[in-house]
Amino acid sequence: MLRTIKVTVFFILLSFLSTICALSQKKNIRLNLGFQVNLPERVLNSEIQNFNNKNGGFGFHITPKFNYSDKLSYAINMEYSIVTENYQTDNIGSFHILSFSPAVNYSFTNFKIRPFIGIGVGCYHVIFHKPQINIGVRPIIGVSIYDYFDLSFEYNKIIADINVNPDVNGDFDNYYIAIKASFSIGLFNTTITKNSQKRS
């Protein structure tokens, strides 16, 4: 079962990269690198005490992004995130989560500052806990600034229940909310302009 999932993920990635290569002569490819802060659950639930950092934490991400048009883009988010457990004892633990999440984003304008929304679906692995591969969803709200900086608000929800190893951690609620800051590096850009089309 696990091997089948890994093979499926590999072919999805291969197909995505093949599509990028096939269309890259007319499109724009960038690489986003960034840091994120995961919001504690007490931000949304006033009943949780201020000292409890449940579901809070931080993380890092690398995201190749394919700008298909001025308003539509595709991306693959590869992320390492640390999420703090619900406090059970004085020994506070955390969950280490790896994720691989293809996504599609839609920008509302083609200006230099562009608000956008998106949705991602992918695989999440909570280290030391089972199942090893979990499917999750990732709704996204953000803004792109001059194509060099992205700021986004992302809700990561693992659909399956996590069988937490009691010898390692307490628990968390199968989700975390990340505020991400991403710096973007241009990798390939041969977008055809209107002037060049007229000359041809």
C-alpha cells in the first residue's frame, strides 16, 4: 500500500514537471523560498489559556511555481513544519510534519500587487506516528508583491486520524494554520510580449 502511494506521488510529480518543461518556452517559472509561523489554537479559541501554544510552531518551505498566465499559476509546496502538542505534562513536545502539496492559485488582478486564492491537495507525513502517508488539503489566501515576495495565510488539514505514539507526544488537532513569507527567485522567463508578437 505504501509503495503504491509513493509510486503514485512520483508519477504526479513527474507529470507536473514534464508539463512545465513542455510549456516553459512561453511561460514563467519561479522558485519560492520562505519561513512560516504556525498560529496557536488559542488565537481562534478563547477558552485555551494563553500559556498553551497548542498547534503553534514554525516551519520552512520550498515551492516551485509555474505562472501559466497573469492570473493562473501552479505550484508544488514542499514543507517542513513543527507543531506544538496540547500540553499534557511539564515536558512539552511537538510534532514534526513533512508535506508535499501540489496547488493551483488564482490572482484577482494582473497588477504588481496581486491578491490571490488557491487550493492544494497533497501528502502529509507526521514523523514517528502512523499512518505514514496522510492525505491533506490546503486552502490558501495571499498576496503577491512585484513577483518577488508572497505573503499567504494557509490552512493545512490532515484528513485521516493520526495514531499518536503515546511514548513520544500528547496530541494535536490534525491541522495547523500557517502565515507564510516567501521570497521568489526567477528561474525561467521567456513570456511572449505583445510587441514581439506584432513584430513576428
